[in-house]
Amino acid sequence: MTSLFNDNDLWGPLDPSADAGYGEDRPARKGFFTDTSICIGCKACEVACKEWNDVPADHFDMTATSYDNSHSLNANQWRHVAFVERPAGPAPVDLGMPGVAPTDAVSAGSTAGGAGSTAGGLLDNGADAAPDFRWLMSSDVCKHCTHAACLDVCPTGSLFRSEFGTVVVQDDICNGCGYCVPACPYGVISRREGPDGSRNVGIAQKCTLCYDRLDAGKTPACAQACPTQSIQFGDVEELRERADARVAQLHEAGVMDARLYGNDPDDGVGGAGAFFLLLDEPEVYGMPPDPVVTTKDLPQMFRRATTAAVVMFAGAALSFLGRRP
Amino acid sequence: MSPAEPHLEQRDTEAVPGRPGRRKGGRGGERSMVPEAEFTSYYGRPIVKPAPWEADIPAYLFAGGLAAGSSLIAAGADLTGRPALRRTGRLGALGALGVSMFALVHDLGKPSRFYNMLRTAKLTSPMSVGTWILSLYGPWAGLAAAAEGTRLLPESARRRAPVALLGRLDRPTGVLAAVFAPPVAAYTAVLLSDTATPSWHEAFRELPFVFVGSGAAAAAGLGLLAAPVHETGPVRRLAAGAAALELVMEHRMEQSMGLTAEPLHHGKVGRLMRAAKGLTAAGAVGAALGGRHRGLAAASGLALLAGSACTRFGIFEAGQASARDPKYTVVPQRERLEREGPVRYRE
Ligand code: SF4
Ligand code: SF4
Ligand code: SF4
């Protein structure tokens, strides 16, 4: 690492708000633990986010490939519920569905329950065999990375680290250069391209972790609206422990596919502020399997470019040193 | 209707390419770089987002490289007494700088947005660093071109105070422009590579060399095209060296990129990259062997300019294509996982 950057500035575990210069009295880092095993795909989070943050409607049309009609995370879609149809997994277990607090939902031995995820309802309705497929649902959101590529590459300082350790766009400073868009390893942020007449067209937009609500001591709108506690909001430290406990519980109950995604502070983005419990590989949900923040390689890139610049200068000088014609 | 029906129905309509599940990678036909890859995705949708950039950006890359190379040539010509080559270089640099600034401002929408970037300096943002590099280079290139312009004035006008000052700054400004020029050509490689766009990021080791080679080759091309042959000896040498650097590093880049080199060979991008290599090689050979012949020199110069433009558009579009296909995000990460396990920080 070059001395131009502090230790772990670009990569490695870090308290992002401390690194950004907030003092000792800063609040604890806030984030989400999204437990997709109890998501029912109701989209309450998508709607709540749109309402609270005044996010304009996007192109709502069925994609003809799934129940997903909101396509992807983008400037007009700060929460996105993915619907994945998969071949049936191993023997179904009770994942602790709505109305049951997630922390005590699965007790060891309660594996005789309904089918995985929403397929459970089918059995209760009298179907005589378990379906040979299951739905996976997951409410995706900005990861609020510890090492956020979007923030690192923003040339105007529009993207900034809040005192809560989250990553927020300042609409009035963004110049619409669009650099943050290809920088994000998860494809979260994008420039608002429409609809005509909506606010902030041409400006990069994404989840703010409801900065205004955090400021007022409230829970973000999506987490507040989630009826199953699939979206759990809180202090990242505490959420990480909760996630560890939950995945251990699921493993004990035989759900060996359960895995955490983005919770490890040593991972490629220094740990995500918003992390997930998934029931299949990340790419099945449209997430990269093992993302690494691009700026991890930035010192090396600058060194390479410096060498190339020297080569160019020397090459030009050399070609003039030859004998006169 | 049993509640199961919609699910099953949906499943039927889903038996189309792009459904979640395994998909064979590799598109047959064209040269396959790696064994076919199998991967999973969410309905075949992209994971990372392509940059919201249009042709402005590759045009900017091309013009920036041309400007930088031209300033180097102009300074060399000035210091070795080649006035026509000096003039071509300085005016070429100013023209190319104008084109690149136009492309940049056009991409941003309005000029004031450029100043938004001058309100801060951020080392982690290649765009911010680049803005400052450009701001350090541009004025010298502009002044050198202005000084060049004063040479066209009658002797009496050249003795007037401001003009006389410009005349005296002639050589220093030209040399300063040459000193700040190479970073202009090199930083654009970091600009592209410092993203999650697979074919840009994976190219980060060699791309700066490809870009400085491409910029120098284009500028040499302009010199060959516009300056008289008795002054273009150094430019012919530069053309050969720059083209060799570009072609060799481009080849090494493709080797080190793994699967993400694939978009460089497909479809329109494949044609652009093949044209880039052919034109650059032909221009370099033409310059080296036939550069003393006016017609051949001009043709070689044009080929070098066109080759450089094709390189920029090709690499730009390859990155965009790699972002649109989840294969290039998923498969290299999966391969790395298999090889090295998950990326984890170790003290
Ligand atoms: S997920 Fe993307 S948009 Fe969100 S903080 Fe990380 S890099 Fe930025
Ligand atoms: S689009 Fe806006 S937020 Fe994104 S990098 Fe550019 S200035 Fe920053
Ligand atoms: S935290 Fe707020 S802004 Fe982010 S997805 Fe939830 S409701 Fe939307």
C-alpha cells in the first residue's frame, strides 16, 4: 500500500465513520440484516421506500420470466425484491414464517413443518405432494459497503459517509458524471434517467438508509414496513451476532443451504453495512459471488499508470535523440 | 383453480433462455479464449451496471491521448529545431484538447458541472485526479499554441507587450505542456480500470501502456500527416515504438484478462479491435519504411490515427458488453473462489 493512503483506507476491516473523521461521540454504525429465509415477497419494503423517499415509479411491467416486476436495483428502485424459482431443495423445514419472531422460530427438531418458503401454503391447502420447486425471495438493497467503490470514485464529493457509517448521495452536489455507476460491484447505484418531470433526473440515486429517519431516531421505512422481520435494522455489530446465531440455528435445523453474505469485515468490501442470509448461491439472487472493491487495486493502478507515463515521456525523448536526417 | 397452478404455469413460460439456472457460456463461432463456463444468474440479468456513458467518452480518450502525444512531439521539435513539426504538434494538441473538453462537457451536460469537480481533490477518484491533471496540462498546451500563433503576426505586432511576453514564454510553455502531457494519456486507463466493469478492471495492469502507446501513435500519425517529411524523422521512430508498445501490451493484456478478454473478440468490438491492430501495425510499418515519401507518410499517419481511435472505441465497448452479461462478473469470481477461496483480508 502506498503511503498516500492510511492503513486499510482502501481495503480491510475498518470503522468507516471513524475513518471519515467523525469523532468519539458518533453513533454506532447502522445497517440491515436481511434474513431472506423468512421473506414472503410481499414488496411492502419496496412500496414503503418509494412512499417515504418520494422515489418515482419505474417501468412496472411483468418481466414474463418471474413474479418480479421491478427488475433490479436502480435509481428509481432502492429496494428490490427478487423472486427466484428453484428446483425443490432438501426436505422442507419450518423456517419461522410471519408472525413468529425469527430468533426463536426454529427450534431443533421442528423439521416436520411445511415446505420451504411460500410453498408451505400449498401443502396446507391439501395438495398431496410437495411441489418440485420452491420460491426464493430476497429484498435487495444498497450494501452500504465499508469500502464503498461508489464513494471512493465520486469526483465531486457528492457521495459521502454519514455519521451512521452509511453511504449517501447529496443531490445538489452530484454532477451526474455517472462514475459511481460502473464502480459499484453490486450494480446498485444508477443515474435517474426519468420519468420526465421527476426530481433529480440526471443525478445518481440510491438507498440512503433513510438518512432523515435515522437522524430523527426512527427505523428506516422498509424495515418498519416489513411484516415478517425479514429486514432487521440495527447496529451492525449487534446484527452480525444476530446473523451468526440465525445461521447456526438454521444449520442445526438441517437447512444447510443457509449462508451469510456480506457479514464478514474481512471480505472484499470490508464487510457490508447491509448483509444477508441467503438460501442459495448469491448469483442466484443476482448478487456477485465474491465481490472485491475496485479501489483495492488502485495503488497498483496508479503505479502502473505512472510507469506508463514515464515510458511515454522517455520514448518521445529518445525518438528525438537520434541522428539528424 | 388450485393455488399451485399459477406457479406451475409460470414455470412453463419460464423455460426460455435467461431463466435462473445453469447456462452454458461461450458463444461458439468466434475464437474461444477459455473452456466453456457454466454459471448461474438471476434470469440472465446483469449484476454490475454498465457506465452511463456514450461515444463522448471513447472520443475523449482518443483526443486526450492525441493531445498529450502532440505536446511531446511539439516540445521535441522545438528543442531540435523542427519548426513545422513544432507547429503541427502545438496546434494539434490544442485542437485535440478542444475536442476532448467538448466531449467531456457534452457528456456532463453543461460546463458548470466540470467546475463541480474542481471544488474538491480526491486521490481515490481517478476522475478527480484526471480533472486536476487536465487542469495542469491544458493551460500550458493552450499558451504554447497561442505562442505559436504569435509567430504568424507581423514583426511590429510581435513587439507589443502582451504578445512579446507570449513570445518569450514560447519554449517554457511548450516544455511544461510536454511535462504534464504523459499523465493525461495514462490516467484514462485508470479511469476505466477503477470500476467493477469486468473487462476494464481486469485490464488494469497493461491498459496504461496500451493507452500511452495508442496516444503516442496517434500523435505521431498526425505529425506524419501534417509536417513535411524532412522534419518527421523522430516521428517515424516514435510511430514505430509507440505502435509496438501498444500492440505488445494489448496482447499481454488479453492473456492476463482471462475470460474477460472474450468481449474483445466478439461482434462489433471484435471488428474494432482487429481494425485497430491492423491499422496500427500497417501505419507503423508504413511510417518506418515509407515515411520519406509524402504520400506514404500521409497514409501511414491516417492509419495510425484511425487505429488509435479504434483501440479506444473497442476497449470502451468491450467493457460495456462485459457489464451487460452477468457471465463476466460471476464466472471469474467463481473461478477465483475455486482457486483461492473467498477474498479475505489478512494482516
Ligand atoms: S453497494 Fe454499491 S452503491 Fe451501495 S455503498 Fe456499496 S458500492 Fe456504493
Ligand atoms: S454521478 Fe454524482 S454521485 Fe455519482 S460519481 Fe458522479 S458526482 Fe458522484
Ligand atoms: S433504508 Fe430507506 S432508502 Fe433505503 S431501501 Fe429502506 S426505505 Fe429505502
